[in-house]
Amino acid sequence: MEPHIMDAGEEHPKIIVGVDGSGASIAALRTAAALAGPLEASVEAWACWDVPPGFGLYLAVGIEGFEYAARQSLDQALAEAFHGELPAFVRPRLLRGKPEEQLIEGSRNAALLIVGRRGHGRFVPGSVSSACVSHAHCPVLVVHAPEGKHAPEEKHDGGR
């Protein structure tokens, strides 16, 4: 595996977090915030969406509902992870495509990729995290869902 080399003009390393609204992805966001300060890194919270197989009819009537649901899930996860106050070093991103493919491609320009162990959606539990661990171009941290309903309450400012 090649070490991450920062691009010209890139000030800080980047941590990408896969977000699907699950407890594990909320814990992953909090973990990224805790690591951002010591690593002097920015954090990108990525939510991915696509039209599920077999939903060809939606292509005819519109796919906005899938995108809207992903946006809502991302916004809600960020609000829950950071108690309604998004840190300045965290940027949300909404991408169309399969999560494992988008995250693996994104890992080419990241110092660290953080994903939850089990998430929501149509994927086999753990399939996104397994694919990322196997194929990412940077180190991958897999975060387990918290024991209770929510991740432990911590307030992180990323050292900023």
C-alpha cells in the first residue's frame, strides 16, 4: 500500500467517513472528529445513494426521493454526532453511486477512511466495511456500533 502524498495546495490530510445514518456511522463521525485534531486533518462525511436494482420505474418518474433520503440521513447523522453544531473542519458530501465503490475511489486522496461495521441499507451487513478494508488505498478504521442506542456522548472540536 502506498503512503498518502498530499496534493499541491492541500493544507491538511483528509479523513473520509462513510455515513449511512446508522449508530456505527455516527460513532465513526465522532471518532473522525477525535482524530482530526491530532492528525491536523479535515473530515469529509460522505453519504452515498443510488437507485436500487430492479427500480427501473423510478428512472422514468424521477430519482429525487433516493437522493433526498440520503441527504436527510446525512444531515440527521451529523446533527446527532455533533449535537447540532457542525464543526468547521467537517464537510458533508452527497455522492451518487455504490458506497463501497465511492469510498474506495475516495480513499485514493485520503489519509484515513473510517466506516461503521454494520450499517443501514440494501447491502449485506458489513459488506461495505469489508470491501473498504480489502481494497482501500489508505488505512481503514472500522468502528463498531455503540452498545446502547447512541454512541457515547463526547464533544469534539478536533483541536481547532
